[in-house]
Amino acid sequence: MKKFILPLIALAALVFGIGSVVRSQPKHEVTVPPSPPPASPFFHTVVAVGLVETSTENIAIGTPRADVVSEVVVTVDQPVKTGDPLFKLDDRHLRAELAMRQADLHVAESQVKVNAAMLDDASRQLGFFEALKDKNAISAEDLTRRRSAVETAQARLDEANAQVAAATAQIQVTQTNLERSIVRAPMDGDVLQVKIHPGEFAPAGVTATPLILLGRLKPLHIRVDVDEHEAWRVHPDAKAAAAVRGNANLKAPLTFVRFEPFVVPKKSLTGDSTERVDTRVLQVIYRVEGDALPLFVGQQMDVFIDGSENKNAVTMK
């Protein structure tokens, strides 16, 4: 019995152990991606990541002076023309200052009239005494005093005219500041973002978040980051195409616009200013042909550039 039963027990234990090990192994199921990965239409390809931007680049609108916002005129996705108001700053103190400057101008103009009358009177008296035939009727000292009075009146009139000019300049300065209290669109475009509201303080200078972001949506451009070790393969005549992330079937041809001649450090396109620098990239600007694709500013795209040999390139042998 030992010769047959013990081997059977050992064999059963071995089978049980193998089965337990097999059952405990994780199952790797084949997952089908929701959309196939994008494929390059070119035989030799330079693959890069592009960021959709406006054709004018994104313009961060600032304010010439820091003050509280009294009114925001535009809304997001609103088209604007050059000179259209975007938002207004509180200008009550400037209007009060303008009224004061205008009063100063009226005072200066009145002083001009007074000094002009005094000059006219002094000039008539001097002319009367100079017209006397009898030169002994007036002393030389009195005649000199009359002439000095005319010169003094003329100087006072010049001073009053200068005060009028200064008051007018002050009014122009205040009116300019009033005009600058209305921040206007510097170009034709579309409002991409509005990050300021009535009652909020608008700081002057560069801010981390733009108060208002403008740009021209037609046509759209794509800023493509090409790694520096592949930059030599990209030339203006090379064909290029972009695919929408998440749907490889949505593609659009690209037209070369320009190179950014300054090679910059590469950053992951997440918008974070503290991203790790990886390598350096050449930025190439392309124009998206057509407007059939549902593209938005700031969207990432998979870009394929024909990496065939540039016939115009000069090689050293």
C-alpha cells in the first residue's frame, strides 16, 4: 500500500499546489484604447507637441495705473475692434481734479485780461508824455519811470500768459489720465479670458494672471516644440499635419509661418511655471488650414512634420 498510496498523495499535492499558484497569478486582459493612436502620414517623420494659440499670440491686457475697476465692458468670447473699451477704472478723483484745473485756467485767463489792461494804460500814458512838444513839461526821471512801468506791465502780461499755458497743459494731463482710465483694445480680436470684475483692484505692471486676455481666433496658429537634436530635419518647405488628442481621425494640414530664432528650454505644456527643464527646443509656428476642427486656444496637438532630406541643405563631405 505504501508503494502506491504515498506517490498518489504526493502527486495530488503537487497538482493542488500548481493549481493554487496558477489561480493566484494576476490576469492580464487585453484592453482596447478608446481611440487609436495618431499615425504619421509621412515616411520620415519628426514628431512634436504643439500648442494652439491665436494668430496674434495671446495678448495680456494691463492697465497704465493702479486703481479700482468701476466697470467691465466685455465678456468672454466677445469680438472687439481696435479702440473698443474693455474695462474702466474709478475716475472720480480725476474728474474733480479736472474741474479744479479748469478753474485755475479761468483765473489765469482773467489775470491776462487785467495785465493786458494795465499794459495798455501804461503804454497810453507813455505815448502821451513822449508826444509832448515841450520836453521840459516832464522830467527825465518821470519819463524813465513811465517806460519802466510799460516794461513791468509787459512782463506781468507774459507771466500771465505763461500761467495760462501751464494751466492748459495741466488740463491736458488730467484729460489724458481720464482717457487712460478706460482700457481699450489695442487690436481687432476676441476676448479669451476676463479675470477682473467691478470693485476689484487692478494693479499696474506685469501680473501672474492677465486681467484680460485677447487674441485673434481666425486663423489659429500652433506653436510646435521640436527637440534640438531633430531641429536640423525641419525646414520651411516641409509638409506638416496636426492631430487632435483623443481622436486621431481629426487631422488638419499645417502651413509654415516662421521659426522662432531663439532656442528655448523645453517644458511640459501644463502651464506651471515651475516645470522641470528637460532639453532645449526650436519653436516653429504653423498656421492651421481651415476651421473645421473643434480647436481651442491652449489645446495640445500631436504634430507630424515631414522629415525627408532638405534638398536645399548644404552638407560637408
